[in-house]
Amino acid sequence: MGRTYLVEEGVGQYLSELSTAGRPCVTGLLLGQCSPQRDFVLRAVRTPPREQPREQSSSPTKLAALDEEWITTHATQVARMLPGGLLVLGVFMIATPELSKDGQNALRKLIFSVEKSLTKRRLWKPAEEDVSDRAALQICSTTKKVVCRTYDVQDPKSSGKPADWKYQSALSASWLALGCTVNVNIHIPLLATSPNHDLEKNTKNGLNRWSKQIEDSVFLINGQVKDDDTELLEGQKKLKGNTQSSTQFCDVKVLTQLGRGSSARSTATVQVCSGSINLRGAVKCRAYIHNNKPRVKEAIQALKRDIINTLSDRCEILFEDLILNEGPQKKSFGREYHVLPQRLFVPVPGSSVMLSDYRFGDEASAEVQERFGEMLDQAVQAEDIHIAEGIST
């Protein structure tokens, strides 16, 4: 039996509008959440057009001409804008009958390419119970026929399995949010033997060690330690008669363990260092979880991944910005302070879920609005942009 995808009705409307746009082929991403029983699709976003020379058509006339690198780059950018619990669930293609014949082969190739790119930048390890199926949605722009198949991205020889694609209204209108503030103080030594002071590589190694601390931390949900397999809202059902919002947000405290316990032997390593990187500040983290009897384990895992992602994404963005403004050859070994971009959240229309982005202090709201328009095909009003935190260095 194949997987079932419960899909926000607005996604159907969006795909319908794209199918009448008159282009031979439109590709894009499916965004949502996996769960053991079924998957939830909250958004579909088309691949933004790439600036090309005038003699080249922006719409391929053959599926072999699909710009795989551009689609994969878009997926990487969009993944940064997803809070904990949300991920790129798959890809879609709307094509004419002539192009549709080879559609599944093209989609399969895209799914594996996108997943490889996203996996490469993750600092957390996948869990055994993680769902590894990704959706390939194909729509014929003439007949409007919808075909949904899944491919197991853990199996390179995976063949497509049929999946159910079902629309539902207000799918994520009452999803649960978990939020926490994590104080970060990470010291990363730079070894004297490290070639060319590779700051980016050293930072990633330091974050890798820190991410293991986060994985081992204790999480208090509304002040309580809860068993992994209990329902997230267990004990709160009596609040049903009150306002619904009283059960919709969980305040989480993260307690980082100082050691592995008295039985673990401690060893010290002496290394010659030429400098160090210090990451300091408070980061706001958020995760969303479906309201179909979610377990504590699912919710905590989503929040852990958001904590790890938000710091590593910011460091990536900072290094990209430094390379853009100062060039890759800059070798200043003096003391420098760089401000990591601040996190902000923007609501998804008709949903309790908010999407995320990052901006530097000198960026105007208009730049954030433009990014949401380009990356997520979403018009955002300046007053809807919620700055979540102060400045971190």
C-alpha cells in the first residue's frame, strides 16, 4: 500500500493556476511534513525563472533540457526558510502531453538530486523512523490528470510506487507550535596546521560537535520532562473548552548536559592553535507539528533539527556574504566581529504555520519581501514580517 498525501486545498488552486499559464513545462517543490502514517503538503512553490540570454527559451521543449542545477539550488535556498518540522517533500511537474511521456524519469532524477544536495549540508543524523519516501507529482496541463508516485531516496535503485493525493481544507490551521530560545556560546579553536585558515570548514566542524550536545540535551515542554512516546497534548485535553489557542503553543526549555556522567573517562588533547572562532548570542527556534495525535518524540526531534539548522544556515549565509563582498582570497588574521543575520518569521496564509528567513542589519524589509516573492512565490506585507530576536555575533 502506497503513502497518502493530505494536501492543503490552496495547493490545488496554485497548481491549477500554474497549469493554465501556457508554458510547456513548469517545475517546483512540494513543502510539508512527514509522519509515520501519512504526509502533509502545505505549500507548492514553482522554480523561479533563471536569467538567460534572450536566444534561450526559459521553458524547455524537452525534459532532458531541464535545469537540474537551478532546481536543486532553489531547493537548498527554500530549505533554509523552513522552520523545524517542515521539509522539501518532493517535486512537481506540470507539462504538456508531448512532454509528459518521460515525466516520471525526469522527476525521479530531480528527487535524488535535490535530496543529495539537502543531505550534504545537514549537521544532524537521520533517525531510524524518518520517512525516506519523496513525492513525484506529475500533472498534464491539457487533461489536468494528476499522477503521484513516491521514490525511496535511501535506495538508489528505487522504482516509483503509486501514492494517494487528497485535498483537505484548513489542513494546518491548528497545527501545534513549539518555541525556545537557545543561548549559544561556542568556542572553536583554529589549529596552526589548518591550511589557509579555512574558517568555513573549521566553523562547520565546531558546529558538528555542538550539534551532538543539542542532540543529547534534555527538553522541558511547558516545564515538564515528558516520555518520548506520550502524546504531546496529553494532560491538556481539559483545556478544550477554553480558547483553542491555549493548546497551540508549547514553550520549551533546553538543558544542555555538561558531561556524560561520572562513568565516562575524560581525556584532554593539547593542540597548537593560531586563533579561534567564538559564536555568541541567543537564537530563537521554532518547530511545527501536525495535530493528529503527535508524539513528544516527533515534536522534540523537529525542534532539535531547527536549533541545529538555524545556526549552521546563518553561518553559511555569513560566509556567502563575506565571499560576495570581500572575495575568497581575503586573509585578515586580526580580531574581527561579524554579526550573524537575524531570524524573522512570516505567516503562511490560512495556516498556523510561519515560514522563516534571515536578514542582516542593513537589509531593508523590501529585500525580504523580494526574497519571499522569488523563492516561495508568496507576496508578503512589511507589517507581516516578525523579527524574532536581537543581534548575535
